Amino acid sequence: MNSLHDKAFDRGFITITPDFKIKVSRYLNEYDEDSAASQLFKKYDKKEILKPERFLPKKEFLEYHYEHIFRK
């Protein structure tokens, strides 16, 4: 992730599901006409992340982020 994705994650516009797939908030649908939003976020929706060999995110944290921070 770059700093833009990191900020979007912190603010709940994207999340990573417990099965390690990226989920983009429906709030970004407002920007359907915006090619930057599509290129930077929407094209990654439902794609599996590249799992690191070390420091794999804990599923409990991912579940918490989805339930309490992600903007559904």
C-alpha cells in the first residue's frame, strides 16, 4: 500500500476482509466518473492481497476494521 491507500484504510474507505481480499466502500461510488478513483481504488475491489511472508495481518484485526471502521 502507498500512503493514499493507507489513509483510505484508516478512514474506512477500503478494508481487507478476513479472507485477505480488498473491499472498497460504496461511498467511493460517488466518484464513478473520476478516473483517478477508479485507477487508485475501484480496480482493486475484491482482489486478493499479496500476503507477506512475515507479519500477516491477524484476522481478528481485519474483522474489527470491517465491523467498526469500514464505511459500508
